[in-house]
Amino acid sequence: MRRYSVFAIAREALRYHSGWERAWASPTPKASYDAIIIGAGGHGLATAYYLGKNHGITNVAVIEKGWLGGGNTGRNTTIIRSNYLQDPSAAIYEKARSLYETMSQDLNYNVMFSPRGVIMLAQTHHEVRGYLRTAHANALQGVETQFINAAKVKELVPIINIDGPRYPVLGGLWQPRGGTARHDAVAWGYARACSDMGMDIIQQCEVKGVRSEGGKVVGVETTKGYIGTKKLGIVVAGHSGQVADMAGFRLPVEAVALQALVSEPIKPCMDVVVMANTVHGYMSQSDKGEMVIGGGTDGFNNYTQRGSFHHIEETLRALVETFPMISRLKMLRQWGGIVDMTGDRSPLISKTPLGNCFINCGWGTGGFKAIPGSGWAMAELMAKGEPGPLAAAFSLDRFKEGRFIDESVAAGVAH
Amino acid sequence: MLTLQCPYCGVQADETELSPGYEAHLKRFGPGSTPEEFESYMFARKNPKGVHFERWRHAYGCGKWFLAARDTNTLEVFGTYPAQSSAPPADLIAKIKQKRPDWEGYK
């Protein structure tokens, strides 16, 4: 692999850009691999990358039904933060956030990580108390956050209306090292690095069945034929239930649609990410100038990758109230993604009832921020067969044993 | 917009006046059950891509809970029926079978 650098740009500029290589290969599947990852989204590719980088396992295939990063990796609002309440969540999301800081150098691919800061607004007294508690918890967990007052919020976000009619801003939980990154680039960067290590990324290849012998997985049936494997990682987000069904077990997961939308591009007006969880909307400005907007999920099982119109209405009503200057912005695009919600709104990185088969899912509405940490923990689980410290708490058993990681209360609605 | 007919008051209600209640016909387990049984009731879900039986509440109407058969992949609604049903009615099953010949049936 030729490295990307300023010298590469100069060299190519002198020869009509004829020397750029394909970023990753598109091979035909081999007969068998040491490990197969189903799902070439951020989490799947990160798992493959850290299998190679941290554990030296490179005879790996990542198989993908659609195209690379075409699911939730390319559909989220790109927010990165780690200000969670519970210790296991703070640990894995903070690991992910810290890996994002050096990801561009690590992958030699510009993922445009922008640590611009994330504010979660406190708009009720209950929320003020909740975020004060989170700030104290984060201090103990080594996650840098602080509770700021309304004047400081206004200083950081001049376009905000802190005297709103329904829910005036009373303060906010500020994580200065949170931010955004270019979501596609995260998938592309990992794919390029995986391909460079000799891994096979096989797109347009749908898994149709999981074959097992004596309670252990031996391979997968796909639209490109049977592929054998010693270990299998299921990393398919919204469709986890379908693949788990093929592998013969059930999950504590429901698939629902989450929507996002972007406005027409405008001049720079907001250089932090703002989440308003009481009125229910969040917004940041992309490098192109579009306001990137997210809101709530629909409340029913849905695989259509589009959501209900009234949810967009609710989200925009909330944001117009919070940022009056956006009231006349036109919206350019709206889309949906299928998110996998677990019973306690925390993810699963776990062994499964089927031997040598592992699952990473349940990231719900907040998976993008976790990609590198999730891949790191999943790779360790797959390589060693047992979870490491990051993954241990996220096991499938916790629902049977009552060890919930209760972030649905702690994090409010927005992830 | 998703529209369901409330089997009690007969109103064609759109989703803004309904509250979703997720999977229907769960077998309930209480004190004295095994952890596996309790998990199956509280957390394990069918979550199918296709025909699904669900609980809904006509929250901003008559307030009653009812059940619905719906395709989660196309949002097509096959029908609704009263909450006092331990399994989907036979005529509804037949109607779904007719529209989805590949459907493996209610389990």
C-alpha cells in the first residue's frame, strides 16, 4: 500500500494523478478463513483491523450484504462523546474517543476527527441534577467533563436561545474533547488498512445460513457459496436478529428506525455539537456548512430505513425553539437507519450459545462514537475466546442474571 | 403514515394517536420461574423482518389496548384484533398466508 502524504500528492500532481492505487481489493472468497466477520460497517471493519493489529490474526474475511459502510455507519450524525454514567459504558466509549484522536495517523487516512466539544443541555431541574451526577461520575472514571452554567452555554453557542418559552437552558454537561468525525472515512480507512494486512473484504455477499457441527460454528452459507471459518463474528446492527436466528439463538433486541436530516449549507454559525435531550433534538454543523440534525426513534419494529414524518416534525420543532435562527432553513435530505435496541439500551459484545460464534450488536442509537473501542473489545473477545476488561460487562448473560447497564435512564434519550 | 383500525371504537387511527407496545402474545413468567423463563418473557424478542404481531394502545382515542398484525419490512397492516386473544385469530392467519405464501406461520 502506498501511503498517503503531502509527498504523494506532489508526486501525483506531476503525473496527472495516474498513480493512485485502489484503496482496498475486492477479492473472491477463499474456501476458509481463521475468522469471518459478518458486516462491513464501522464496527465489523474495526473488529477485523484490531484482530490483525493487536492479535496478529490476518487470515480474515469481512463479508457484507450491501456495500462497505452503507448501513448505519453512513447514516448517523457522527457525534463522538463518552460522558456516560455507568462505569462499563464510560470505559468503552472513552477508549473509543481516545482512539479517534489518533485514528487518522494510525490508519494513514484522514477521518477528519474534529474534537470541537459536545454540550448536552440541561433544561429541567431534574436534568441539572442528573448531569451534575454524571459530571461527578465522569471525574471518577477519568472522563473529562464539566457542568457549565447557562451563561457559559451562551458563550459557547451564540445562536442558542437560553430563555426558551417552554424549557429555558439552565446549564449543560460539557465534554470539550468530544466532537465529530467523517463517518464514511472511518469505514474506508479501516477497510484500506484491513486490505493492506491481507484481509478479504467481500461486498455484495449476503449470509444465508450459519453451519455448525457439534455445537460449534464451522462456516457460513452465502450468496457467493459456502465459506468455512474457525471463528465467526456477527456485527450487523439492525439485522442482528436475522443472523442470530440463522445461528439458532434469540437476542434481547428490537429493530427500530432512527432518522436524521441535513439542512442546506450555510456559513459557519456553530462550532460545537449541541444535544437537547428534554425537547429531543441534536444538531451540529458539518464542514460543508449543513446543519446535521437528529432526533428520536420510532416506537415500533421497522426494517424500512425510513421513519415517520411526525418524528421529524417533533425534532425540528424542538430545534427551532432552541435555535430560532434556523427557522427558515430548508432541509436538503432526510434518511433513516435501522438501529438495534437492547432491553437496557447498552450494547452486547458477547459469546453466544453457539461455540466460536461471537456477537457485537445493540449499539442502538449511538454506535458511531463507539466504533474503535467496540472493534478493540470485539477483536480481543474473538482472538482469546473470552472477553477482556472492556467487553466483560456487555455479555448476553446479563439479561438472565439481572446485571443491567442501565443507560436508558442515565443518558436520557439521545445517544 | 402508519394507520391502524382500533377494533374497539372502530376509528382508523394514525400513529400520532397510538402508542406502540411491541411484541404481542408473550408468555408471562413471575416469581418462582427460572432465570431463563423470566429472560424469555422480559427480554428475548422475535424481532422478525416480516410478519409480526404487536400490541398497540389507542392512547389519544378510546384508550384501549389492542393487537395488530403488521409486516415490519413493508409496513403493510394485515389487521387488528382485541387484546383479549391468546393467539391471532384463524381468519387473520389465513389472510396473511394468502398474502405471504412463504410465511412460516404463527409460532
